[in-house]
Amino acid sequence: MANIKGESFFSLLKMPSLWRMATAKLLMIPLLLNPFLALSIPFPLVVIAGLVSGMPSAPTISLYGQKYGADSFFASIGVLVTTVLCMMTIPFLYFILNLISQFIRG
């Protein structure tokens, strides 16, 4: 991340694939766990699974990218974006899970 120049940093932030990845990682995948709320699985277990699946990407992704010849700059920006966005998405996910739980369980 420290080796990225300002121009390439902002050009990477403009990539639509980065934002699609962040949306899928932080919102879509955790929301796919919502059907489990209708089952007899305890609510705290579903909340923990939903929140953990909505956590930011691991910083080791850029190390693997560097080791195996992939785009480690893109991976570093992905980690940065998902880490910053998770400050908003984690409370949102908890709110949605709680709202759906109240609706389903009456």
C-alpha cells in the first residue's frame, strides 16, 4: 500500500469491479444468511455468522497476490475499501438482521 502513487491510488478507487467486490463481500454474502432466521437456529448464532461474513477482507490477500504474481495493489486497495466501509455496513447488517428477526419471530 505504501508503494502506491497518488494517481494510481485514485484510479484504482474508480474501478467498478472494486466496488462490486466490496458490495458483495460486505452486504450480499451476509444477507444470504437471512433465510436461516426462519429456521430454529438461535438468533445470536445467525447474527454472529452474518457479522463475521461481513467483516473486511483480510490483509493477507495482498501478500498472496504478491507471492503468486497477481495484482497486489488492487488487493491492497480492496482491503482498505472494505475496512473503511465495514464501519457503516456492520451496524447496518445488525439492524437488518434484528429487524428481520422481529418480523419472522413475531
